[in-house]
Amino acid sequence: MFSAVFLLVLLAFSVTGSPVEVRNSSITLPMTGRLAFSNITALLRHDEARLAAYGEYSTHGRSDAVSLRPKVPLSQADFGGGFFGYIAKVNIGNPPTTYNLIVDTTSTITWVGSGLPYLSRSGVDTGEPVAVDYRFGSFRGTIFEDQLSFEGVADLIIPEMPIGVVFDTRDIAIHADGVLGIGPISSSLRALPNSLEQTIPPITDFLVSNSYIRRAYVGMFFQPTSQNGDNYGELCFGGTNPSITRSGYDITTTAPSSQYWGINQRIVYRGIEILAYTAGVVDSGCTFLYLASDAYERYRTSTGGILNPANGLLQISLRQYNRLRDLRFYVGEEERVYKLNRNAQIWPRFLNYRINGGVNDIFLIVKALATPSGAGKDFVLGYVFLQRFYTAFDSEKRRIGFSRTIYTDDLLIN
């Protein structure tokens, strides 16, 4: 059974009482970028498994497409055999052990055991099993309640934080010790076999209930991948970092489902609407930018891209690259505009050797879903999109905000 702290943490926000002293308006947790894939097959396998969380993966005879037909809960998204994302250092237990955890915006479950085992002597076994079945593997474990703190953040300890402790993994290769979940609370549905409708509150809720921050709010920043190796990123719990942003936040209500961080938008290229106003998903765990098959075809035709059979990406010439125009995203009913310039639409050329490409080859980062628009989730904005913006996730009001950074308009990154 879970402790009273765990079961009542969500109720704490609706109870009116004496004022509580909040120790910090925001807390910043550094992240480090990590490239952990040997080839394009591993990286695409990673994305395929992530997308399988939204729906069953199927190419339907196409080498450049994936399907989003409903299949498994989002909390059961696999990290597959490749990884292209960010790691946070999190301390668990007393005395603390430091774990390298993948930051996942699609799950609230924080778990350890895929690399460094759970070593704490201060944790309390709740007896509650946790089971997550991935497309390319699974894990079984138990929920422990233990103290959690952030590496490099002084005077912050979350007591009785629910931690999934893995004792059985099958075919999981995530190149980290586990996962730090910051997704919507409903993303943990059906992860507890004995309590299928019970959810696991995200870490932001515990920070609020322990008076470390005022709001269940996370700001996220990724420095774009560079040739210098590991790259800096950060999570800002309780607020955002104004020193990184270059504009105000345009907030939009999440859609289409409470289970995902998602938005409604339409997409325009060269003045032509390639995707009408529709719903989709924001997922830092996916690498590429995925569009419904008909939108992808319009984009492919407009850019002149030709599918490269060696890696499944659209390839263009230098002349075509120089003629690329901004890919524009009109988000929400207010149609707030965000743009990917021509450099933001291509794969980092210094990483071409990892995707079966030549030194001077140019590949686009837009890929196709197997289903046409109207399927319900018609796009996925992955890492290649998010690295160009500062993103704010508001759990309390179920909203997402984007802001420009110094990297948004940079033409020399890739």
C-alpha cells in the first residue's frame, strides 16, 4: 500500500488552509545531452517504439512512415535500441546514490534499475507492483518510497517519493540508469497491475506539496546538438529561466487527450497549408518531426526531397537547401506562429556518418506517419523541434508554452 503522502498529494492543491512558506520560486536541474545510437536503424527503432505508445507501429509498405493506431498506454513508451536526448543526475536514498536518468515528457513514472541498481537502504517497499510493457521489451518491479534530491541543488529533499525499482528487464537498452518522468499524470494509467486506475503523481506535484515551488510547472531547454560532444540542457521546476528565452511565452491549452502533452495547430510551407488545423503530440523522447502522410507528401513535393533508401530520410541538394523556406506552425486557436528555418529542417551534417550518409549530404528531419490527416494525432513534435525553443509545461492548468531562444534562428548549427 502507498503511504498517505503518496495517496493525498493530489488533494493538497484543492484544500484551503494556512499560508505555506514556499522555499523557492523555481529550481533548476542541469541536463546533459547524450548521443547513444550506433546507426540510423537503432535511432529509428527508438522512434518507432515511442510512436507505438500512441498507436501500433506499421509501415504499411512504406519505408518512411509510421502508424499511430491505438495500442498501448503512453507510459509504456520504449526507448528502444537508440537514444538521442538528455540526461539528468538525480540522487535517491540516504545516503544518496546518483543516477543518470532520461528526462521523459510522456510519463510521470520515475524508475531506476536498467543500469545502476537500486542501492538505497532508506527506501520503504510499498508492496505495489509496477509493470510496463514496451514494444521492444518490458520491465517489472515494485514501487518504493524514498527520498529524492537533485545533483547540484542544495537543501532540496523530497521525502517519500514513489520510485519504480526494476528487478526484471527484458530487451531494454536505454543507455541510462532509468527515467525521470515529467509527463501528464494520466500517462501512468495502467502501470500498477493491482490498481489499474491509480496514477502516479509527477515529481512537480511533490515539489509543490513539499513547498519547494509554488506551481506544478516545468521549463525545459535543450541546447542543439553540436560537434563539441555533450550539450547543456536544463529543467526549471516552478517557472522558467528568463536568461535563456528571447520572447514571451505563448501558452496554449493541451490537446487532444489528457494522457499526452499535445497541442492543436496547422502547418504551412511556402504559403501553402500542408496540414490543416488538427491535434498532435509534443514528445521530447522522439527524435524526428513526424507529419500525417498527406502533409508529408506536400512537404516532400515542395522541397524536392528524394527518399534515401539507406536511411529512410528525405535527401536534398545544396541548391535545394538554399531554397528552403521557413516551416511555419500556427499553434492554438490564437494561431501563434513558430518557425523552423532551413537549417532547423535538416539533420546535423557532422552526424551523417551515423545515418549512412556522406560528409556533404543533406537530409531533412521531417518523416511520415503511415496514416493521413484526420486520424486523431496527426503530428509528433520531437527533439529536432524542441531544441530550437524553450518549452514550458504547466501541469496544473494543462497548458504548453513556447519561447524563442538564441538558437531559434541560428543558421549555422547543422
